[in-house]
Amino acid sequence: MVAIMLAAASCASTGPATTNPTVPAKLTIGYVPILIYAPFYIAKEKGYFQEAGLDATLEPLAGGADMLIQTAAGNFDVGAGGIGAAVFNAVAG
């Protein structure tokens, strides 16, 4: 999951590329605070985001439906979630 997350992060709209590699790009990640999102914490604690040149901020949400809404609104650069009713509703809408 960390590899997928970092791949998604590299595609995220984090603003213009910086010319100074010591200044990390800001990245906001939305997540639901349950066990399956532990890789976000592990990546942050082990410095994987920093190694990739990212200043990651983890933002907790109450549920998956909020994740779609907030990510679509541009409040998050990356939103993680599983396939469920909210995804199918968003695709149908």
C-alpha cells in the first residue's frame, strides 16, 4: 500500500515544482483512522515521505464518503479508501 500511496503522491497536485531539493513539497493525505491505514503512519514515522521530498500531513476523517467529497473538493492531495457504496455513487454522479 505504501508503494501505491507514494505513486499517487507523486501524481498529486502539490503546486509548482520547487528548484530547491531541500524544500519538500507539501502533501495533504486524508484517511480514516482505522488499522488498514497504518501504512500512512509507518511511512511518515520511518521518513519515507521525507525521502521522497514530501512534507506529508495526515488528516483524519470520520468515514469514506467524506474522503471522496474532500478529495474531489481539492482539500486533500491524496485520499485513500476502499471500494464501497460511496465510490459507486461518485462514479454514477
